[in-house]
Amino acid sequence: MPTILHLDMDAFYASVEQAAKPSLRGKPVIVGGIGPRGVVATASYEARRFGVHSAMAMAHARRLCPHAAYLVPRFAVYRDISETVMGLLRELSPLVEPLSLDEAFVDLEAGPHGSLLRTEDSEAVTETARAIAQDLRGDIKAATSLTGSVGLAGSKMLAKIASEEAKPDGLMVIAPGTERELLGPMPVRTLPGVGPATAEHLRRAGMTSVADVAAAGEAELVRLLGKAHGAGLHAMAVGHDDRPVVAEREAKSVSVEDTFEVDLADRGRVREEIDRLSERCVRRLREAGRSGRTVVIKVRRYDFSTLTRSDTLRAPTDDPAVVREIAQRLMEQVDTTGGVRLLGVGVSGLADFTQEDLFAQAAADAALEAAAPQAAAGAGEAGGSEQGTDGHGGEAGPGEPGPGQSEAVPVSRRWLPGQDVRHASLGPGWVQGSGLGRVTVRFEVPGAAPGRVRTFAADDPELEPAPPLPLVG
């Protein structure tokens, strides 16, 4: 029966920013690291039409969609909204399994509607579950002004597939008996546990769709992939997934790993894989709104011996460059002469990633940039002139440097695009861009009409960082 619900908020970070900033509604928004090695965390659906997607290098995203609004993440805001959404899910059932800030499974049968869902009448169960999901979507919209897509099915795997099919802002129910028909045409990567190496192994055996995997039979898959992996994969290919929804538990670490079909002997290839795994690990870390102090690598060598190496930082980080550097340094301590079967990168010692952490990291980056003198606009230009820009570019602010003025902008007054601010006389707003000693701010609040844009000197004493405003009054 379709009593497992999977909720996935639509383009979560970007949708939060569009809701908080009325001038960005319906326009491309890209959230992520804004530095030269930054990575896209989330792209709005308007930006995705230009080919931008999560985990893409920010430099590439700017080439594909130069007119988008490029904003730093505001993790404290995302976590607050996530807690509101998860609270609504817990009203439906005590069995809520969050996967990240914007995604969770719910076992509806364990909740107050359980008696209505424990019946042999599949049509009645389906309609009850559908009504619960519709009410949930309405409650989320009322509480946060955001949309989420919901999948309902008899298992976690199918519920997640259904929510993906329902995107954006939709609801899909997989009725009992239709599972194999739905799964059949889908690529093998749809199935949990099928990564690039397993997919390539299956392709060489002539299996590219879920239907091919189901038709191959369990015995053939066990022969190809081993007993545990082969049997589990066949069960999922025919629509069976008995993994229970596990009530929320605090994650102690975030990690990723890959097993290679052919042992890696080339040291350069090993370094490439460590870089790729580090990026994936940090992406998961950021999706969960966390940072961590300890970087861990896992290496399984040609002879199946497995070892780990770790290094602990003085403070938590979610900087991919930091994780990459430490992982590569740890990898140098490992003898890979005979070849490597498996590599993994993880981060432990987790902490909440706060807004203060974000700006501290940005300030450190700015300190490096400030080492080279940069021009600053004269203080006499700081009167807050009207601007007609739409704020979708990013870094550069208007104005030319005054004669003989080359003083660097103080790090403490570094303004980041998307940052919440308040002006003593103009009220709340957010930073559209900064540069050349100027900062451009759009003054608007959630739920209102798009506001006006003004430009100030970067060190204007009337302009200060501010806490975010709630999305719903």
C-alpha cells in the first residue's frame, strides 16, 4: 500500500531566496560559493533551463547563465525553515527520516491516520494517503510560502522515485501492482546502490534499463555483482524494497566512497578520484547544513586490506578546497603500488553551519584579496544615489575611483551578494553586489512588491548586517 511518503522541497535554497527577495521571483537564482573555485549548491528552475545544476563549478554556471542572481548560502535561514517543515511531518507520524534539510521519508501507517491505512481496500488507502499528502503540501505552503513535491508508494525507493517524477510542486502516487510497469523503462542508475562503476558493469552485460536488470534474474546478478549486492539489486528492480523508515537520529559523519571495476594503479588517477570524492562529500555536508572538523580517507587495496587516515582541524569547515587538500595529503601517506579497489572521503566531528561561520570564511577570503590594493570610490559619493540596475549580475558596483584613491576595502566591511542588511533610515534589504568600495542594496521584504535599489560607500556607518526576516509574517 502507498503509505510511505517522500517529501522533497523544490530547489530549496534558491526557492527560499526567491521568497525572501521579491525582485527575484520568476528569475534565475543560483546559490553557492562565489569564489573562483565555488560550486553551485542549488539552482532555481529558471536557471536550470540554461543547463545549470547543483555541483557544477560556479565559473561554468556564470558562462551558461550570466544574467542570474548569484548569492551566498544563508544556512541559518535554511535550517530554520527545515525545522518548520520537519515539524509538520512529525505531526503525520513519529517515524520521520530526514535525508537532508529539504528531504525526508515518513511512514504514514505509524501515525494518527494509521487505522485508515491498515485496510485491504487499496483504493481507499490510496485516496486517504493522497488526501494526507495534499493537506501536507498546503500546510507547507502556508507555513513557509514554499512548495514541495511528494511521492507516495509502498517502499522508500518507489516513494523517492515518485517525488522526483512529480517535480516541481507536484504529487504522485504509485498504486499497488503498477511498480514494475513504472520502473521498467528507467535507467539502471535509478536504483539505489547503482553508481558509475556498477552501471558500467551492467552495461557491459547488456543491461541498461531496470527492466533489463529484472529480466536477468537474481542468479545472474549474484554472479556479476556478488551475493549481497546482486540479490538486493534484483529485489529493487522488481519493485521490492523492505528498508524501514528510521526515526530521526543525529548523523555523526558524512562520507562517500566508490568501488572501482578495475584497480587504480596510476597515482594521478587516484588523486583525481580523491578530488571528485571530496567534492561529493562536501556537497552532502552542505545539503545537511553541517560542517565538520575531521577529514577521513578510506582505502581498500588490491589485496582487500582496508585502512583509514584522518586529520582534525582547529575549527569546522565545509570548504571543498580544504577537504580536498587534507584528503590529498592523507592519501600521500598510503602505499598504492599494488592498486586500489575502493576509495572514500568523509568528514566527522559535525557541527551546525551558522551564518557567522559563513561570513568568517568569506572574510578570510576577502583578506587575501585585499592584500592587493584595489580602488575605492570617494566618501563624497556615499549619499545613497538611486540605481536602476536589476541586481542580476553579481560583483561589480557602479562608480569610478576618485583621483589618487586606492585604499583597500576593510575586511570587516566586506559585503556578500544575498547578505541581509539594514540601513538606519531605509530599513531592511539585501546586498545585490559590491566592489570598488561601493555596495548596492535592494530594500525589500518578503511578501511585498520589489523594492528600490540604492548604492552606498562600503563603509557607510548607517548600513549594518542584519538578521533575516521571516518568509511568512
